[in-house]
Amino acid sequence: MTASAPLAPPWGEVWGQDSAVAALQAAASDPAQLAHAWLITGPPGSGRSTLAHAFAAALIAEPGDEAAMRQVLAGTHPDLTALRTEGVVISIRDARALVERSYFSPSLGRYRVIVVEDADRMVERTSNVLLKALEEPPEQTVWVLCAPSDADLLPTIRSRVRTLRLREPDVADVARLISARTGVDEAVAEQSARLAQRHIGMAQRLATDAASRERRDATLRAVLAVRGVSDAVETAGRIVSAATEDAKALTAERDESEREALRRTLGVAPGAPVPPAVRGQLSALEDEQKRRATRSLRDGIDRVLTDLESMYRDTLMLQFGREGDLINRELSSELAALASAWTPDRTLVVLDRISATRSALEGNAAPLLALESMLITVASGRTP
């Protein structure tokens, strides 16, 4: 992928997706090419949400109206409705609210646009709420769904949308982008892009946070040192504890500011008891914050599973003589020793177990028990 000239507004923040931008530019400028519902798919970090909001800005604003485009990109335009859930799943209540908004006529812009950034988090009942709205939307309403893959959505949803698949950038391209954005050393940018497996957001976090890189390295080395059940239990506990602390750090300050803002709105003075008449509103906020914390914890553990998959993928590559394509080059000597000690079949058993653990966590399994079970398989080579 080669670097391209900066794109005109509102496409300037979209990176490395020239063919997708061209298709959406054509659709935004020609009603004959505009579908009423779109699905943008691509791996995490490929820029799905960025592209969706740029498309929304191009649809809503008049050509050349950069002020309106900036308003859409900032998420404050009245003709944009965007949903990015911070819970485990998108609720039916949220889906119904989107459908209701979709039937409003545009107030200022050319179209009303509904963006669902995490469409893969809709369960079947929630997806069914959207079906009729996707099938027969008002003439000036456009839906834009985002998901890692079209397979993450029900066939009934897929049949009602036009799918646009994004390409995955190369490590070198992501490294150049991260270096240009953050000013970090090229070697750090390359390492971060490689360890993040080309996920732009994660690569930027690793590049600018040495503690994140050190924590990742320590986690992988701890798993490599697992030899028995006691090691598995101890290491699983450390992983869950670290993920929990990360989740608290990400949400604690925001939670407190939200609580204080709501108390001010309700007229409750700092330190004063909450009147019974408004306790329900505070309880609803606390429930939402708990769902967000659960999602943050699961996302953190999922990232650990992704890192472990990359490590055992490297082990399998070494077992088949592919030494030049490692993700975790910093662990090459340890992985070479593991590749010699294990058979490819055992490595595949571990990779399958990691995948099964991810599925179990998505099904509400207790994180600590799920990780303990997985690490016992790492230690023994057998599924418990």
C-alpha cells in the first residue's frame, strides 16, 4: 500500500482505504449509486468507524460546506444518530430508539444518517428490531453499520445492506502512520505496529505507552513459564487482576464525573444525601457504568487472548520452518525452544483452546475460571 495525497474534507482522517473512499464518494454525490443501508466490514483498527462518520458527513452536508462536515464528524449534527455501545451487547431499547430516529426527516442536512459502530454486538432479538427499518427506510435516511465481518450479522440483515470490505494495512504502513502521528522512534513504531497486528489504535497506544509494552511482554513470558496447575491458577489470577485494574483506570474518572454531573442536574449538593425521588436515576446511571466496566474488562482479556494467539501462531510457524514472519520477534529464542519441545498438534490444541475460551467469555463465563482452564491446557497439552 503506498501513501496517497491528503483527502479533501470530510475524508482527511480516513487512511489507507482509497477504493472504499472512492465508492462512498461516488454514492454520496450520485443518488443512483446510493444504497439505503451499508455494512462496512474490516478487522479491528482498520478504520471502519472513521470511514462511516466521514461518509455520514458527505451525505449530510452540502458539497463544500466544511462547517457542517466538521459538525457531523464531531458527532453534534442533529441529522446524525450514532451508536457505539460500551456494554456487552446492544440493547433492544437502544435499537428501538435508533429505529424511531430513522423515521424523522432531516432537519438541516440532505440526509438523516444512522451509524451503528458495533453492529456485531446485536443479538438476534435486537437485530430483528432493525429489519423493517433497514428494508423500508424513509427516502432520505441512510443506515451505516460497522462490524469486523459480514458473518457477524444475521443473514436477514446482510441481505438488506450493501457490504463494503476494507483492506488490512501492512505493518510498515501502520508504522509510518504511527511515527508521523506521534513522533516516536521508527523502531518503536515498527515494533508497536507488529505487536498490535496492524490494529492502528492499539499500535498507537503501544507506541506511546512503554508500560503497555512492558505489561504485554510480561504477560506472554508468564504464560510461557506455566508448567502445572498451580502456575496456571496463579498466572490466570494475575491476568484477570491486571485487566481489572486497567478497566478501573479507564472508567473510574469518567464514572465519577458522570455521577457529579447528574447530581448537579438533579439539584443535589455535593455531599448531601440523595432524595428518594431521584435515586432511581442515579441507580440507572450506576447500572450503565457497571455494564461499561464489564465490557472494558472483557475487551482487556480479549486483547490478552489475541496476544497469546499471536505467540502460539509464531510457535507453529517455527515448527514449519517459517522463521522470517514472526510477530513476537522479541521472544524468538523462547519460542524456538517451545517449538522444539512441542509437536505441531499440541500447538494447534492450545490455539483451539484459546479460541474456545474467547467463545466462553462471550457466553458470560467467569473470566478467571475460563483462563485457568485454558492455561491448564497450555501446561498439559490436553483439554480439561
